[in-house]
Amino acid sequence: MCAGLGVSRAVRTWPSRPAQAVFKVAPSMTKHEVKEHLTKIYDLPVQRVMTANFAGARVCLWTSSREREMWLRVNVIALL
């Protein structure tokens, strides 16, 4: 399931605060899976993982309508 992990943006604050990154992942991923993936693949010392669920929005066109997929936003705080 780690293949669904995609970075949407990364933010670096001033040196006295930890680095923060925001990821957009599949809604089936857990906080533990995200932390494990970042630690193993990127060797990133993750301190905290926060998540927020986003429902798929309904998009209406002239002749048809569809729904966008659900997704999960993950805020990661790491010590660098």
C-alpha cells in the first residue's frame, strides 16, 4: 500500500522547530504505516503523524456527473 504515498508539498520552518511535510495518501493507510514507510525508505526520524480524511467531491458536468476519490491528508513532523 506504500505505493500510494505521494508528496503534495513540504514545508521547512526555522531551525528551532522540527520540519513538517504534508502528504496525500490512500485513505486505507494508517498512521503507523506512514511512519514506517518514511522511516524505512527515506530514513526520516518521524516524531508525530497527524491525519485528516477528505471525502470525494461530486463534480457535475452538462451531461454527466461523477465523484472524485476519497483521500487522506497526512501531516508529518520530523526531527532533522
